[in-house]
Amino acid sequence: MHQLGQTRSALRPDHLLQTPDTFVRTAWPGLRRGVVIVHVSPAAGARFTEYTAELEERGSLAPTGEQRFVFVLDGQAEIDGVCLTPGGYVYLPPGHATSVSARTPARAVIIEKPWSWPSIPPPAFFTGHESNIAATPFAGDDALMVCSLLPDDPSFDFAVNTMTYLPGAALPMVEVHVMEHGLLMLEGGGIYRLGDGWYQAIAGDFIWMAPFCPQWFGALGKTPAKYLIYKNWQRGLLE
């Protein structure tokens, strides 16, 4: 049904809410038998690119010269001989000559970021699965659990976590900080404060937050809310 120009999507100088009704699927350099939904890129002022790749069986995405993080949402993907199922992920260092291929129809969230430290060796290839990561309470709150998907290693200049909120759980404060975020809602929903705006955020939505954008989230409903979140980290805070 036509919504007569209505949408929850919104773009402001310091944040973006992109909802599935506004997703545009497009071709992508090095992509075969698939499409991507570009969520944010330097064209919007971000210092990284994040997109969802939707691959047909035997579809593939060519290597990139940038760092690449891949988190599988659905189906099975293969990277450097590693089979990734939903919740599986891999970090590929800059220039790693490995494509992403689909064993079955698959969807994956992909984050790409330039390596800005020529005098420092980048991290090594790394793979894991969210189910194997021990969740820890955020700020001591057992109703808000964090899984840190990448090692706590100063060689990384970004981090990717999942955060899961029980119904009614919320961030303990409005955060205003130097870090930039890309966030994909995976389950449930709630209310997000971004800048001076208040937004409904539900599974499937994407949010970009610029550095120093005021931000806060509270989970609503009867099921947990969960999202995958990127942030620049370690040396990345200097960019």
C-alpha cells in the first residue's frame, strides 16, 4: 500500500535513521549474483561504509583493499575456507585477497573502513561466532548484556559488539562522545534518542550516529531488543 510519502526514516546532520521501507537495493563493485543495501558511507559524512549484502546461492563479493568485517544474518557464507552461519563473523585485514561467497542464499552485514596507519601492522585475519562469546553486563546492569566480537587488542582501530536489552532495560545515561556508530537493529525494538529527536527503532532499522551526537536507547515490548553496533576505537578515535 502506498504510504503517501510517509516514513520513519530521517536524516539530520549528526544522525540517520534508515527504515526497511526506504531501502534501495543496488549493484556494487565486485558483487556477483546479488545486491546490496547501502546504509551509510562517506557520501553521508561517515568515515566508514556499512551495507547489507543479499547474495544468491554461489553469489560472491570480491576482495577489497580496506578492512572488512562480515556478520552473517541468514544462510551460509564462506570466507577463506571458513563456513559462516547466522551469528558467525570474520575480520579481514586490509588487502586480504579473499572473496565472500554464498553456499546458500545468504544475507550479511558488511563494514568496510580504510586502514589509516601505514607504520603499524594491521590485525590478523580473525573469525568467530557470537554464541561463543561470553556476554557481560553493561555498566553492571544484568538486563543489558554486551558481546564484544573482536579481541580487546590495540591493533584494531574499530570494535563491533552486539547489545541485548531485556524489556524495560535502558542505557544508564544520555551518551555524548567522540565515537561514531553504525547500528543495525536485529531483534525487538524500543525508543532511540538521537540529537534532539526521539525515534521508534525496530528490527531491520539502521542508525548512523556522528561523533558527539547525543544518544540514548530504551527497550520496549515483551521481547528483548538487540542490535549490532560498530564504533571507531583505540587509534581510530584520533581520526
